[in-house]
Amino acid sequence: STVVLIFQAPMTESHEDDDPSGFRFCIKQGDRIRVGQALGRWKE
Amino acid sequence: ASFFAKKLSGSAQARASSDGGAAGSEGSSYLVPGATVATLLMLGALHARRLYDDKKVEEAREKGIEIEFQPDVKATFLRLLPLRSISRFWGFLTNVEVPVWMRPYLCRAWARAFHSNLEEAALPLEEYSSLQEFFVRALKEGSRPIDPDPKCLVSPVDGTILRCGELKAAGAMIEQVKGLSYSVYALLGASSFLPMVAGGKTNEDEVEKESVTEEERKKSWWRVSLASPKIRDPVSACPMKGLFYCVIYLRPGDYHRVHSPANWNVLSRRHFSGRLFPLNERATRTIRNLYVENERVVLEGLWQEGFMALAAIGATNIGSIELYIEPELRTNRPKKKLLQSETPEERFYEPEGVGIMSKKGDEMAVFNMG
């Protein structure tokens, strides 16, 4: 079985890659994840 | 398994007749241990096969080889199989009540074959009366702590990340494997209120020219998407900025309950009664449009940052999806029509525009065997 999650999330204001304001995934392809662990975070 | 069971039953019957028929009922009592041994052998074989496949995939990844789409004869053959009937029969088998003494062996065999953590199970193994009951087991309190950060989105399931990223391209496509993608519209349904902008603007700068602020956009995407769902062309339309996706695969040994990824209001549910192809890695690279062909339940709603949709996709072995927010929903039903309609069955939750509130970490659904 598979779950697909699609969602809107805040975007970075600048075009800098290291800008932490927008949504960033904390996981990458191939990672194992468990219920309740963060998929991604953002800062305002 | 049936051969093994027959052999055992045959020898038991021969023994019974040599005893003058007095122990005729003993014949059937051998069937259960025979079937158990056969099941254990099968699980062992599956485990060995899985280890071999994992090793091959790992070796390929180490070499930097990305899995590509390669249609094969087996995938074509799968389309001819009555997978729904097979799935339902598998569900029936796994629902059969198992004798108490045998339950721990069965659960341990399953756990060993598919890497389940038995220490997390909420109940002693003797209390799971069938494999299905063990499969959908709850976990001990505190086994899955929910990240308390209000500015994070949590995983709804245990599993492996297959894909994640931002939806940018026209038509909002998600890559299944290298060289093969599927449209989010095909996955969620044409009536989805996915926030899109018309006109096929693939360049981010062009989208920025719209001068829509974040706040305005949050308020307006309902209008954009609901105003003209029939006129909108999903292929040429582009997803709004800040639309992300994540595809998570659940192995047979994983915990199979689905939790809420955030505080959100579930506004609608769509049920696509599609096919029930397997969803393993091999199927992913050999069966075209796997995720948009399989039976699935899509929940759509709103969270603090806007749109959210969760699609739970069934497979042959784990074919049915049960929603805690709508217990009467039945999936993996026998097909009545030869040609199944493509139109999904849709329901909007009451009250209109509010739907059902689900808190971060709440249990929402469960995948059942068969």
C-alpha cells in the first residue's frame, strides 16, 4: 500500500537556497519514516 | 501449500483407516499443522526473495543507478488476472481464526519475514485471533510520538519515502519512476480543488507577475479552483506556488494505520474503485500509471497553510481501506459491472465548508488485508 500526501506550504521569500523561511522537507528519497516524525518544517 | 496439506491429510486418513476408523476425526486435525508449516515455508521463501531483491536494489543504488520504467510480460499478464477476487480471497484467508497456541508462531513468522517490530504491539500475540487482526494492530502508548512543532508537517504512516518535492510543471505531474509520471489530477480526480492557475505558466517568474500575496492566494484558491472546474484544463494549468507532494510506500511488515499529518478539516472523500495491482518496487517500475489505476480513497481538505489531500492506495494483498471518520465506507467490493465506470464515488462532509476536524496524529484510516 502507498500513501500520497499533497499539500500547500509556505514558500521562501527569497531565491536563496539556504533561506530557512519556506517549507523544507526533512527527509529524502529512500528514507524510512514513522508516524509522527516530521516530513518538513518552515519558519516565519 | 495445498499439496503439502493433502499429503498430510492423506497420511492421516491412511493411519485412521488402519486403526479401524476409530480415530477418523484425527485426519482433519493434521490439516492445521500442515497448513502452518506450509505457511511458514512460504514466508521463509518470501523472506529470502525479499533479501535478494533488496540486495540487488541496494547494489544498484550504490552504483548511482536510478530505477527506470521497464514494462515486462509479467506486468501485462497481471492485467489478465482476477486480482480483486484474489485479494478478497486473501482477505478471507487471513481473517480465519487461528488456534491460540498457534498465534505467536504465526505472528512471529510474519514479523520475521517482513521485519515487523513485535515489541511495539499493544497486545500479547495470543490475543490476535487472526493474521488480519495482527496486521492492523494498534501500537503501545507512546510508540509513535508526534512532533510537537506547530510549524511542521508529520508523516501520516510508517514507510519508505519514494518521492517528495514541489509540484511545478504544467499538469502537476509526479514521477512514478524515471521516465514515467502521472498527473495529480488523475490521482485525486478531475473534480479536485487542487489550487491551480490557468494558462500553463511553467516559469516561476511569470507566476510571480500575478502579484498575488500569500494571504490573497489562500483566500482565492477556492475561487480559482471551484469557479470553473469543467472549463479548467488540468493539463495546461500549473500548480500554484508552494504546492508539495510526498509518496510513502508501506511494506507488508509496517504499521498500517494512517494518522493525520496536521490539524486539518477534511471536506470531502473520493473513492476510486480501480484495479488492485501490487504496489511493490518491481510493480512501480513495470506497471504504467500504477497509482492512478489502483483502488484508492482520497481525502481532501484545508489546513492552516491551505490545500491538503491524502490518497490511500490499495494493493492486491492490502486491498481495502477503512476510514475511521466514515466507518460505513466499503472498499474492495466485488465488481458488478464488467466495465467499471471511471467516475469516483464522492461525498462531502457536513457541515458544508467545515467538514470533519482531524487533529495532528489522530488515527484516520487503516489498510486491511484483502
